[in-house]
Amino acid sequence: MGEEGMRILEVHNSTVPCLPGKPVTLDRCRFCAHSRYFEVHGRRMPSPARAYCSRSGATDEVDLKSVTRVWCDDMVSEGYRSIMSIIS
């Protein structure tokens, strides 16, 4: 568990352990409703999904090749949930 009860997921080979035995690529994770922050070069950046869903859209482009950790608020093991179902 991490800050504010969020899970902090370590990146390995451009994937994060979304659920046990279920890795998700960062390209997909950036569109997940549960992703809160991406860590790039030691700096926490808002997830592109969160920025889009909050209508602020105010986030810098996330360099997925440089992401080392992802803060995730999925505390009930729902797994990947696309923001497309929220915004459509």
C-alpha cells in the first residue's frame, strides 16, 4: 500500500501487475480509470486518464518509456477499467 491507500505498482518491461498474474501494458494503463499518477524521472505526474476525466486535460504528455511506477486506486481488485466507458 502506498500514499492515501493507493497501490504503487512497479514497472517491469513496460507493464504493471494490475491483478496477480495479470500484467497490463503502460499504453493500456494510461487509459484506466484507476490510474492516478505515473512516476517519470522521480516526478509524479497526473495520469492522462485522470486529467481527461476531470475535464482539466492539464497534464504534460507522459513518456511511457520513462515511467518507473504507477499509483493505482483500485483497492477492490476490479482490474483494468477503461475510461472510454466513462466518457462515452
